[in-house]
Amino acid sequence: MILDIGCGLNKFPGSIGLDRNVNTNADVVADLDRFHLPFCDNSFREIRATHVLEHVADVVRTMEEIHRLLIPGGYAVITTPHYTDFSSFCDPTHRWHLNSFSLRYFGEDNGGYGYYSAVRFREISTHVKLLAFWRYLGFEFLVNASRPFRRFWEFYLCYLVRGKVIEWKLEAVKSRNGPESSSTLQRQNLGRSGLRRP
């Protein structure tokens, strides 16, 4: 089964649509900022979140909920504006402004910040779309040709050669015996809440 989180009016074909707005094509009305969503653990082989992550109250907790709902080896397809795009800051409901490395904290290449969450995803692909002018000149191909060049672009060039949209495809890494224990996630959440650990 496929879950389309924040489906709006353009629900992904063949999916179960979830949105907090009743005036959408949602099959299930629920608020992504209120956990847990009304589904059992390991319910979906694919979860899609198109222009959703920039709106949520807590990115880390949202990723943990997506991980909970995916079967082991299931995929999350997440699309969000690149932070250098006009639309990222134009929309007053956007809380987060992300770049193409923002979700690495959930993978092996977490830069030493893997302690934010116990859940893990394996990056299948990351694709950055650029503004049309730069795409036509071939820069989009270069940015996506290699991870090192994409990192160079993010560090030095992205305010000139501006991004438009980022799309991640991530595989849920979890035990076939079940998801991480709730006590592990609770410990992680206590750490983020500002409480001092012993």
C-alpha cells in the first residue's frame, strides 16, 4: 500500500490520501503534527510527502513517524523546495528551509549528528531541480552528477545557480522483527526537548 501524506487535491494514484484539511481528496483526515497517525506499524511499502516537510512542526519527529509506518525496506519519497528558491521563503506557512543534505542525519553519513534520532534511512537517490534558466544551461545535470559536486554547489554556488526543488528517495532501515522500541524513541525525544540527560 502507498500512503500520500498531505495529499491535498492531487492524491497520488492508487494511494491512501492523508490530509488535515477536509476539503481535499484525503481518505483519512489527520494532523501530521499530532502523533501517532491512525495506522499500525509497518503498514506501507511506500510513503509520499510532496511539499509537506517544510510545513510540519518537527521534521525529526515526522521522519520518525514515516519510518514507523513503513515496512522494513519500504520507501519514502519526499519532495520539498530548495531553500534558495523564491517559494521557500514566499509561503508564510513554511517553517523549514532545507537543502539536499538536510536528511542525512538519518543515514550513515550523518556528519556526527546521528544522535538526533534512532531511526535510519538509506539514501537511494537525491535529485535537485534547478530554476529553468540554469537547467537549460546544463547545470542541473552537473549538480546531480555526483554527490561531491552537489556538496560543492551547496557550499559555494547555490545562491547564484539557485535550486528549485529537492526530491529524496529513502529506504527505511529497520529490523525485520519490528521497529525500534518506543523507549528508544522516547529517550531520543527527551534529548531533543532540552531536558538534560544524566
